[in-house]
Amino acid sequence: MRADLQVHSRASDGTDPPAEVMRRAALAGLDVVALTDHDTVAGHAEARQAAGRVTLLPGMELSCLLDGRSLHLLAYLFDAGHPDLATELSRIRDDRVLRAQAMVRRLADLGVDITWDQVAAIAGPAVVGRPHIARAMAASGAIASPAEAFTRDWIGDGGRAYVGRYALDPGRAIRLVRDAGGVAVLAHPLASRDTLVSDEQIAGLAAAGLAGVEVFHPDQTETERAGLLALAHDLDLVATGGSDDHGSLTGHRIGCDTTAADAYQALISRVPGYRA
């Protein structure tokens, strides 16, 4: 069994519609795919309709802050209508718009010729994020490709045009997901030098009810994976894997990293009352 437990669509900052994501999942030979758009489940209905033989694992990537630094949790099999969780998701999405508008203003001050209307047009109905701004910057000619936006020169963490946002304390986020009947996994803790999560911090999240940690990710080296795998074993966390595919932004890499069958079963077994 092949399960890719982190994939994004146009419902947030991916480039492909949810139905196309599911089509590519099938072509990649996946048996299970988790649609984990940022702070939204808006793509699930379309993905479910297009799933075919591929099992859709309902998911979401939840924005958090730990000690002032960005941290993401992958939530699975939760009730998106749970009142407390729904309220926080709405607040996060609203603040994403305010944050993006502020970054556009800062970029204008730096001489980048883009407008909020252009960014909003690229995002459409999706949850707005930095990749939409990056695409607008590339379209304006300010940078050669969207990837160049994610540096300290522009909108990378701590960059000249970077603006912080409202996000959840991860301990509280874990509780919200669990209260909504789901499980939470720490996303790519070593994928970015600016957002590294220490072993001690992961241990603290495990004590707060974290179910797993994303070990197998394209931006984590073999050495980093080995260390995370050992830590997951010590903390009784499920070691998951996902491509973090964002369509053309990441080279259509769906299925490049996956979760082992036994780990997938272990993860969903931690959901109360869930049966595969």
C-alpha cells in the first residue's frame, strides 16, 4: 500500500484543482492520499467525487506558532464542523488576508509592482498564502520564479516584506483536533532552517497528545530522517511520510515520499471509533 499523507490543491496554495490532484494520485500508483490544504477543508468534496479507486484521507495543514516560529500540524479525520475548531480556522483564514495585504504593501514600498487585486485574482476562492504573492511577483518580473520570493530579501521568514500572522499554539491545536475526533501529526520539522523543531519541543508536543511526526519528506535528508525515526520510536509517535506536493510549484511530485502501510494503520487506529 502507498499512502501520501501531505498533498495540497488549489483550495489553498497548490496549483491544481482537487479533482486533478486525485487523478495524478491514481497515475502515481497511490492507494491513499490525504488532501491537506492550509487551514481549510474546502477541497474535500471535489476530491472525494473524483477519488475513484484512491482512498481520500480527509486532512488539513494547520498553522501554528511555537516560541514565535512557524510550525505546521497535519490534522486527519477530524470533524471540521466542530465549533471550537471551526471558529479558530475562520480566524486564521481572515488573518491570512490581512497579512497578505500587508506584505503586498511592503513589497510596493520595496519597488515591486504588484497589487492586492492581482494576488486575490491568483488565489481566487482559495485560502490566500505566500505562494500566491510569489506567483504575482514572478508575473511582474520582479523575480524569475516564485521560489525566489522565499528568501530574506522578500517574503521568506524574517524577510524584508515578511509579516507575521495569527496562528495557534500547537498544544492547543492538538487539543482542538483531538476534541474534534481527529489526530495530529507534526509536519516536516526539519525541512526549513528557519523553522527547525527541536527534539525537546517534539517531546513536549508528544506529551500534549501528538500522534505522529512526518519523517519522510522531500526536504529532509536521510540523516535527518534517521534521527526523526529514532525519536518517533522513543516517543511512541507514528512516523509518516508525504510529498508536500503543491502541483507545478513543487514539480508535480505527488507520491515521491509516502507512509508505510503499518504506519498508516497505526495512525488511523489512534482515531477513536475509526475503522479503515
